Amino acid sequence: MSRTSQITSQPKDPVGWDEDRVRRVLEHYETQSDEEAPGDLVLTGTPAGVGMGRGRFLKAGDVVKLWIEGIGDLSNTMTA
């Protein structure tokens, strides 16, 4: 499952986003829900090594972009 992430056009290594982690989260979700529906969000939480671990924090105007093969992309602009 290919994926990419960027913060304000700078590629970022998707720390903690290995296929096994994503698979485990989806398997858990499927056991907790009767059915998936278009638009459902599956949140995995924050993996180790981000934020304080990298010494870089998001600020107003930063654009966070994520793309996952077969799912699509998501873009969010940070505000103060």
C-alpha cells in the first residue's frame, strides 16, 4: 500500500505507517462495526517519532497532505 505525506510541500517519511499497523487498525475496526460506509474515518492515533520527537511543530499556514494508494488524498491547512 503506497502512501506519501508532505508538510508545506516538503516530503515527510510516514513514521509508524507500516502496512502491518494499518492492517491491524482496519481489522480491529471491522470487528467493532456492523459495516463500513463511504465517508467513514478510521483514525490510527499519533505514532512515535512525530511532533516533539522531530523538533518540528505545525504552524498557521502549514499545509499537511496525505495520500494512500486506493483510498485517495487529504489536505488540511493549519490555522492559528
